[in-house]
Amino acid sequence: MTTIAGLASNRGRNLLHIDERAPGGAELGVVLANHEGAPVLDAAAERGIPTEVVERDEDESRADHERRILDALSSYDFDLVCLDGYMRILTDTFLEATPTVLNVHPSLLPSFPGDDAHEQVLDAGVSVTGCTVHVVTEEVDAGPVVTQESVPVYGDDDAESLKSRVLYDAEFTAYPRAVRWFAEGRLDVSERDGEPTVSVDGDDGGDFPERRVVSNDRVAELRYGENPHQDAAVYADAADTEASVVGAPQLNEGAKGLSYNNYNDADAALNLIKEFADDEPAAAVIKHTNPAGCATADTLADAYADALATDPMSAFGGIVALNRECDAATAEEIVDSFKEVVVAPGLTDAALDVLRTKDDLRVLDIGSLGEWTDALTEKRLVGGRLVQERDRWAPDREEVEIATDTQPTDEQVETMLFAWKVLKHVKSNGIVFADGTETVGVGMGQVSRVDAVRLAAMKADEHAEGKGPEGAVMASDAFFPFPDGVEEAIDAGVEAVIQPGGSVNDEDVIAACDAHDVPMVFTGRRCFRHD
């Protein structure tokens, strides 16, 4: 347990925040102020934290004052001293008698030291400021830096608005981080050539660094968010070179701009169609980020028609994504029913003429599909974010393991591989029924895998046009814990299965397939998608 002695002259909001966060298990053992009226004293007392007051007498030297402070702290055990707006310059009398002393300064040192940092920032006209946590030395604001956090400076900022944002967005992040590093034994403060130095064990880069700094530019304020009562905007990563809907020009001037949901669905559609960037013509129709249908074919128009036929009812008002330049024939198919957005790597003039007949059909040219350059995906959480590697894996023929005695045909394996690429973009629990290289039924977002199978079978049987579950291949995004899922699919007409495998009941599931001469292969990897 790391115990902190906190020194403050005013509210001590950083100290109280550290006490609330308990970074690395650290806790405030005592709070000392240099005058009776400091608000931090009452706040600390309310939390049961001992307090001390050591005021400096009018003719008292700094060294004598610090000796009395040390006397006041002598009955407390502490491992670290944290300053927070402590308006006294400390000397070696104090610094040599205590363990490491940290302070937070409201600028990115060495720029703008002193007690008027925010005014200096505004006078200098810089666009970025922040805070610095540093080791305290006798020279003011000159000790070695432990960590920093930046915040933007906006055109309408004044000293008060900047002070507030630096406190809440920077100091409340950086100071607990520094304390956590200390508490975890990762912060080393030593001397080199007579000067103090700082090193932090594990503060490295790579895909998952200790710290992440994200900076995006607002490119549009949206009409509203997911629902009309929610405000929203879209931000762009200017350094990102991968084909995206954020940077795609909208080619039908006069049509309303994309909504929050349009952006979300269009991004999902584009990510799915990238699976087929190097394949024959492919089309996908997305609704609420799930595939309503996907297909490849000899022509783009046929691929779109096959994708739409999977579930034309659900595709109403959906998003269309294509992996080839959109031609007039495909455009004619698209405008035959209501769609919100078309995303394509280029469009012919004739195709644009057709698509522009629909006033509110948004048309996005994302340019070349190119390479997948974003290595990570992330999801914002209240209080943080999840970051993970992007799921770019899909099996090839050599990577699947035939689990059953019944052997799949070459055509079934081809369909399995196609279905897996689509399945990666179906919300879990996810099931895809496919025939050839087109979907025939999709079961998505179910809490039961058996229900996902039933939903895919129902969609294929009742909603698909000109196709159905009979003879289909089923793909599952995770293993079947019991045979009931594959039995449900076989009853619906499925004749082959691809799934990750790995259940303790795999042998029972395999036996159920073999009993009906249904081949099943294992991928060895699942493809959950939960957002």
C-alpha cells in the first residue's frame, strides 16, 4: 500500500480525485495546508483523512517553516508526497528529508512555467496546452518530467475555461497515472551526473502502449444521433489512409447529409465488402450494421440482385456496398427499391445519372478499396475504451479441419469460406446460411445460438426470394455446445457446416452430423462481433 502526504493551499481537487481513484491502491494518509482557510481541509476531514495546518510566520524563513512542516508530518507514515496548488517553493530542507515529491503544473513544461500558465498560453496563441507531472526540485517547475497530458486550446477560450479543461481533462488523467506508476514500483527517480532523472518501466509503444493520445478533427455536425433527441458529430482521423466513408465525397449534391446511423451502417457495409476486394464482383446490403445479404457473381448487377434476394424485406432502407466501380446496370437494380446510401470504389457517369434520380439516395465514392491499414479497432466505454486487434483473419482451404467422416465437396468448401467472410460481420450470436457464393439466410444478435439458427432458417425459408435453406451451408461464429444447433439446421435442410469447434461436446456434435451424412469442418478460431 502506498500512502501519500498531500500538500495544498486551496481546494486540493487533484488530491481528492487521487483519493477517489486510489491509483495502484495508493491512499491519502494526511493532508497538510499552509493556512487555516484552505477548503481542502474540510473536504479531507469529511472523508476521514487526517489534516494538519502549518502557517508560515511573518518573519519565518522558508527553512524554519519547512522544519515545522516536517515535524507536523513526523507522526505519519507516507511513501510519497504530492503537491496540489501548494503555493510555497520548497527547499532542500524539505526535499532531502522526504521521499519522492511530485507536483502537477498546468502547462506542457518547459513551456509556460510559473503561476500564470494559462494566461501565458493564451498570450502565446498556441493551439495545444496541457499539464505536466514532475519531480519537485528547488528550481521551480524544472524537475524531471514523469508524464504529460495535452488538451486543445480553442478560439473562444479564456483563462477560466482553459483552467477548467486542463484540470478535468489533463490533470485528472496524468496525476493519478503518475501515482499509479509509483505505487506499482515502476517509477524510478535517481540521479545522473548530479541531476535527478526519471524512468518508467513498461511505458513503451507498440500496438497497446501504456498511454494513448487520440486527436480527431470534426468534419460534420450531424442532424442528430441514433435518435432525434441526441446531438451528434462525425470526426476524422486525418492521418488514416484506408478507404473510409468518413473521407468519401458525397456525389449527389442536394441530397441530405448522412446521419449518425448512415455513417455507422455505411462503415459496416464497407468493412464487409473489403473482405472481397480481390474477389469477383461482390455486393452487400447492410441494415443496422448487420448483413441483410451478400453475394459474389460474374457481374456486379447479379451480385447485387443475389444479395438483395436474401432478405429484400429487411433490406428496405438499407446501405449498399460494392467492391467494383458501380455501372448503370447495377445502379438500375439499386434504385428499384428504397435504399439510403450506396458506397462504391468509383461510379460511372451513367450509373450516377441513374442514382441521382433518387433525391435522397446518398452516393459515396470511397476510391480504391486498397489495403487494410488500420490494425486496431476500438469501442468507447463510459470511463474508457476497449482496443483490440482488427479481425482480418479468414480461413483458406488448407486451414480448415474436416471433423466428420463425411467429406465436404469442393463446392461446399468454397461456400464455407465465402460464408465465413460474411459471418465475421454478423452480430453475435451469428449464423449464416449460404449457397454457392450468396447468402440465403442470416441469424444475428441472438442470446441463444439455437435461436440464431432458427432465425437464419426462418429468414431463408420465408424471406429469401428464389432460394431457401435446402442444400445450404451453415456457418457459426462460435462452437455449438450441444448437438441441438446443428440438428435444427439439418432439419431446415442444411447439408454442410463450418464452425470453430472446441466444445467439450464436439464429439456429440460431430456424431449428429455424421448420422445425417452432413460434412462439418472446424476453423479453430471464432469470429464474435458484439458491437
